[in-house]
Amino acid sequence: MLRRKPTRLELKLDDTEEFESVKKELESRKKQREEADVVGVAASSEIGGAAGGAEGKTREQMIHDRIGYKPHPKPNTLPSLFGNLSF
């Protein structure tokens, strides 16, 4: 296999300025998004507080409510095990 000489990379002043501007723009977007999330969380907690019952639920129950899962165990009675047998 042939080996080539390492490529020389040069960092120019324009490159650093562009990097700083992109970095500031991303930080400002992130900050705006976080502020919007904080406002959204406050509004949803007020709505949840008005509905009531959110504080007493466990994390698992809150997830089940959110996805619509309602676990109902089947009773272990004879009709449920064998069906309605009529002779």
C-alpha cells in the first residue's frame, strides 16, 4: 500500500469568524427553545393542576394515562377460565 504525505490544514481568520457566528446562532436558538419549553411546562402544569389528580399518580400511571393503556387483570373465576358451560 502506498503511503501519502499528510494533508496540511490551514485555519484562516474567516473560518474562525464563521464558526463563532454559527455557534452564537445555535446558542440563541437553543435558549429560545428552552424558554418556550419553560413556558409550555408552566402552562401544562396549570392545566394539569386545574384538572386535578396529577400529583397523586405515580410515573407509571402517568405514562399509562398518556398512552391510553388501562391494565385490567382478568379474574380467576370458573366462568372466565372455562367459559359459560351449560349442559
